[in-house]
Amino acid sequence: MSNEKIYEMPFSKIYLLLVNKVIRKGRTKEEVDEVISWLTGYSQNEIELLAERHITYREFFQNAPELNENRKQIKGTICGIRIEDIEDPLMKEIRYLDKLIDELAKGKSIDKIVK
């Protein structure tokens, strides 16, 4: 799938996929919201409102209130690609979130994910 197709996907669809992924692994929607909030600066209420609106994944990240500076410390691979090697700034933000959700789904404590 091309980057543009990912960027234009509805945030509501991706949010549902993220929530379902962690719920299948015994985690909660509230934990997903906490991770998203830590990364983007959106409040839980804002996340829920955005999930009900028709905004793209691009708009979700472009309009984030305050991207957490510590996100740049997120390292590792996601989908076989090293996060540190991603050059496209928007794709890097998306992969940061993917990595955090993967860590949550793998059972890592929320305190260690959003340090």
C-alpha cells in the first residue's frame, strides 16, 4: 500500500483497528487512548471526537496539539522497517504509534511504554 493511501485513510478506521488489536491481547481502549494522548497531545475526549469525525490519518497527525519530544527515542522495527531509517516525517509519526501499540499488545506495561 502506498504512503498516500495510508495518509488518506480515515482515522476512525485506523483507530478501530488499533483498539481491536490490543483488546484481542487483553488490553483496553483506555490504554490505547493513553498511548495516543502521550504521543500526540490529544485528550481522551478529543480522540473520541476525532474517531467520530471524518478526518484522514494525515490530518490527525498534522493537527496534533503537541507531539511528544520523547517520541524520537522510539527505536526498533515495525513491519520489518527500522523506525530510525524512515525518512518521510509523516510515515515516521505513524510508525511511532504503530510501535507503541505493538508494545502494548505484547503486554508491556503502560508505564514503560509512555515514559
